Amino acid sequence: MRKLNKKFFERPTLEIASRLLGCCLIHEAEEGTTVGRIVETEAYLWNDPASHSFIGKTPRNSVMFDEAGKAYVYFIYGNHYCVNLVTNKKGVAEAVLIRALEPICGIELMKKRRGLDDVRQLCNGPGKLTQAMKITNEQNGSDLVNGKLRIEYCEKEKFNIVCTTRIGIVKGAELPHRFFISGNRFVSRRGIS
DNA sequence: TGAGTGATTGACT
DNA sequence: GTCAATCACTCAT
């Protein structure tokens, strides 16, 4: 595994969303380190009505307007956190939502945090993976290139990328901005494979 | 100052 | 398949 160049995060957001598949999300917490392979993402562009940034800059979404390579973490539905990777240049508010991971390391710790034994249930949803990886508001605005929470490139097996419409939104729902690894058991919902 | 909304999950029918 | 939980944030008084 190796660190990603910061330039990587300044590529077009849709390209990053697809290239992130197969990369690893790493979190070095005090209890231990957890690692998961990214198997599902969604892209949110600046002119996308489904994006938090669409209404303009607010205290909540200000991280999206910051420079690429940062983590945008937000709390939703009263119970759940979701984690995004900020992309594009400073001032252009775009991001990639990480929707699902395949657990690689620290699985016991994930099980403990989630209170579950089923590996498939640990990270197969945006709210689940944040709990398993212990990602909270504290990581909002943190550096995903060099921080304790970061993304690294790792050797990829061959896989097919599937592109479909996104999940759980109303506005902009018709845009095909969701990417996942075809046939992977850890994607959050069944799609075309 | 208060109502409405949401990039979800888990429990229950 | 349906539905409540639950809270930060936004927007309208």
C-alpha cells in the first residue's frame, strides 16, 4: 500500500469516485487500527441539487469548499454519520461519499464497535462503516492524505465497475453517479452486476 | 425561536 | 415491506 498523491484528489470528481474503488480507508485510533477496502462510492458535484453544497456555503458544509483531500463528515437522521472525501480545487465544492467497505484489518475491533459478528454487516452502508471505523464529527475537516484517517492505494484485483443512480435521495436522483465493484459481497445494496 | 427535512439503519409485521 | 428513532442544520416567523 502507498499514500495517494494530493494531486489525485484534484482530478475530476467522477473519475475519483470510480478510481477510489479498490483503495483502502485506514483509521489509526487509540484502540487500534482498522482498514477497509472501498467497494462503493457516490459522487456529488457542485451543480448537483442533491449535494449539500448546492445551496451555497454554510457552517455545516464549509469543508466541501475547502481544498481537496479533506474529510467531510456529517451527522444525519439523528443517528448516523456519513464520510465524504472532498475533491476538486478550493472553492469548488465537490465530494465523494464513501458508501461501503470490505473489512481488511481490525475486524475484531469493528465487530466490537458494531456489536455484531457478521463481517458482511460491518461496513455495508455509509452509517455502518463510520461506526465500525469510529469516524465522527471529530474527523470533519481532517486530512485524508497524511492524517490518522486516510486513504491509500493498494494492489487491485481485476474487477468491473458498475455505474448506477444514487441511493436515498430525491433531488438529482436520476444522475448516474454511484459506483461500485461488480459482484462484491460488501456493497450496501444489491445492484446490477 | 420553532417547524421541517434528511446522502440511514434496525426492528417489527 | 413499512416505519420510528433522533438531532444538526436551514429557513421561516
